[in-house]
Amino acid sequence: MQQNIGLIERTLRIALGTGLLTITYLIETKMRWFGLIGLVPLITGLLGLCPTYLALGIRVLDKPK
């Protein structure tokens, strides 16, 4: 499959996903498992492919110079 996420958005998704996953280790309540939501932006950022964008036909790649 072809990538549909640009470099800036990929970087932000990876940072957000890593931050949310960190919550699972820092918080010691039952709510800490909500940090696993961070897997979604982390995986989409690493792959450069967002299934939601694909379904909607959105493509946010950097323009070639």
C-alpha cells in the first residue's frame, strides 16, 4: 500500500503515540490501560499509512520541491 501521511504528521503521530504509551507505565490506576490507545498513532506514524485517510481518499504527503 502507498503511504498517505507526510513527514511532519508522521513525526507528530509517533511522538503522540509514544507519549500515550508512557502513561501506561506512569499511572497506577485502572485507567492506565487507556494509554494503549497510543498504539494507533504510533503504528500509523511508523507505517506512514492511515486507514481512515485511505477510506476517505485523503492524502497528506509533502509536496515535492
